[in-house]
Amino acid sequence: MPAENPSPIRVCFVCLGNICRSPTAEAVFTKLVTERGHAARFTIDSAGTGDWHVGELADPRSRAAALKRGVHITSRARQVHVRDFDAFDYLLAMDRSNEANLRRLAPHDPGRARVHLFRSFEAGAPDGAEVPDPYYGGDDGFEEVLDICQRAAEGFLDHVLRQRG
Ligand code: 4NP
């Protein structure tokens, strides 16, 4: 029989600035696990490898596009810290550059093994698929990020539930 309060599954989504992609992934995944009745099992956060936007709310374009889908992005940007490699079970990188930077920052091998490309969990996504950075593009890019995050979040939740029951 499973324990009453199994340890939480700790997930941190990571991009470059922590104002577009990873806050979107965080909010989409939070909504998904809430809708599926699994919210209490998860600790969910996001961070950026860069420090330019620390303390800021997410990009208004990300927040507006998400809100149209009922996704509330409320996080403030923070930079990845070495303690995150102990504080989280999964560090989910939005692109291969974020992934490489996380692997380089990891203070130990178990922490390095917690780094994955977010889209590696998306059903049917090709190897190495990335969440494209929408920051310098038009509104379409923010919609695409939401679509991708939804698919990858569903694949990731399926994966975790298969692993952890
Ligand atoms: P994000 O997008 O990594 O998805 O948050 C970016 C946000 C800001 C910058 C780059 C990417 N920037 O260079 O300031």
C-alpha cells in the first residue's frame, strides 16, 4: 500500500531568461496536474540560466497568450543555482543550449542525470527537439510555445505517472 504522503516529485523548468518559455511550461504543467488531480504530488518551479531578468514578471506577451487559454503565469524570474540540482528531481531544459549549460553547472553526477530536454518526453517529437525562443519574434511564436509546452507537459506527466504510479 502506498504511503499517505509520498515525497513530492520536484520539477524545475529551465530556459535562458526565465521570462518566456520556462514560466510558460511551469504554468501549463501546473494547470495540467491540477486538472488531472495530481497537484499535491508535485513541487513545480522554473529558472533561467541567465540573470538579466531576475525579479521580473514573465514577458507580457507570454502572459497574455497564456491567459487566453486559461493559463496563469505568475512567476518572477530567478537564476538557476547549484542547489537546484539537489532541490529538484527533474531539471527540464527548453533547448539544447540550456541543457548543455545545466550539465556544465551540475555539481555532481546525480544532479547531471536529472537534466533532460523537456521535449524528450513529448510523444512523437524528434530527438533533440527544442522549445524555440519566442523573445525576438512575433506573437505566433508565443502561441507555438504554448502548443509545444502542452504536448510536452502531457508526455512528461505520463512518464512520471508510469515511473511513480
Ligand atoms: P526565455 O526567452 O529564455 O524563453 O525566457 C528569453 C528572454 C530574454 C532573453 C533571451 C531569451 N534575453 O536575451 O534577454
